[in-house]
Amino acid sequence: MPAAGPAAAPDGLPDGASQRPTRPPPAPDASFEAHVEWARAEPVEGFDLSPVAGRCTEDPLPWDYLALARELVHSGRGPVLDMGTGGGEVFASLAPLPPGSGATEGWAPNLPVARRRLEPLGVDVRQVERVGPEELPLPFLDGRFAVVLDRHEEFDPGEVYRVLESGGIFCTQQVDTRDGIRVNTALGAQLPWGPDDVTLEGAVDVLTDAGFVVDVAREHLGLRHFTDLGALLWYLKIIAWQVPDLADLSPAAIARFEAPLRALHLHFAAGHEFVDEAPRFLVVARKPG
């Protein structure tokens, strides 16, 4: 099941990830222009969310993906593949990593960031590219890894099965494709994926069909909270695929969405949050040994 939706949407800064200096954000009731300028000027680096810490938050998950991933990395099973590593923030936080570990990333701007962070840790970072509607090949040999980790990245179940050794573990936390639906509705922008494209039920079905035994399947109907327009705009810049026509925050893009953006700014300036859907699910599956 290559995920057809928000394939790598981050859900917070992992423990141990560096928090880079950021420009002071404008107050929620600062001018519309001040919020646009802040979001436009604040750079994106990998999937580091520290610029909007406390201003873009999500309900806590009922499971701890990082704890699960850390346990698998340090289990002594063998090399680990981190799919959709982003800027390598999460994977690096799990170091030391087993020899022979790898990482993939499909978003070109993240590749140099991931390589700078992960290659000194001995990780082979490679780009992945789709070759068909349902084909997302992994650039590694059969049976190369003991564990495959996937935090919000689309996946081809047959390819994950192929690169895992017998008895290998696949642990994935995915973004249900209802994610972001309220923001897009408020902006009058259609979601670039179907709300039912990626679900827990669908993931379990395709993994089972590929030959996996599913040991864990859990769902979380969480929410995402924004406190100001600058945080929302910057989030849409880092999650560039959610509203592609707005992602560069150019004057033309802002003008195109100016009416709904100003309405949202008035909502924030009055002291209200904007609450969006942020559903997640967790699956742990194994390749029979």
C-alpha cells in the first residue's frame, strides 16, 4: 500500500533532536502581514518543527513510536532501514545504530540534510522514486535488513517484505488521510488525496496479502492545534504537499488565498485556536521465519 496521502507529515520533535535558533514569532494579534513575513522568512530544515514549538501541537499518541523504534534498533537483531527519514532527525536520535543500517528519502530537499546528519553515524542514505502508481522500489538487496522502520512514509508492502530477512520486523506509524482536512476546507483547497485512501484497515489488508503476520494494529483519532497564522503558514510550507499552491508563500500564493487567510487571522487574533484532524495508526508486522 503506497500511502496516497500525507506521506511524511511530522508529528513533533523527537527526543534528542537539535532545536535550532528561530526568529521570535509575532503575537497572535499582530498584523496579518507580520505573520506572513515571519512564515516566509523562517527557513525549513528537514522536518525540524522547533520554529512552531508550542504553536502547532498535536494530541499525544497512546503509544510511544520512538520507544518501540529504539527497542528494535538496540535489540541486536541487525541492520535497520528507516524509510522516509526526512532530515534524519528521528533516526539519528536512536543512535548508536547497527552496522549496515540504511535510510531512504523521497523529498529531494531533505536528502542533503539527512546525509549530513546520518552518514557520520554509518547510515547509507538513498533516494527513492516512484516508478508506477503502485510501485515504490527500495534500492537495497533482498533480505538486507532485520528491521524496517517507517514513520509516516508511503510504502510498497512487497518491497518491504523483500528487503527484510526471514523473521524481520516492520514497524510503521502512518498518517490517516483525514489528516489536514479542516485546514484545506477552511482555505477552500481540495485535499490532494482521498480521505479514505490510507486507513488502518487498508494497511492491515495489504500487509497480510503481502505475506506479513500483523501483531499490532492500533488507531488514534487525534487533533492538531494552531495558535496563530504564522504557525499555520509555516506548517503548510514544511508540509508542502498539503496545499501545493500556497506552499512557497509567494505574494501570488498569499493573494490567491488572502480572503480565507485573513478570516483565519481574525480567528487567531481573537484568542481562538484552529483545530484540525490528525489521525494516526500503528502497525507492527513480521515476515515469517
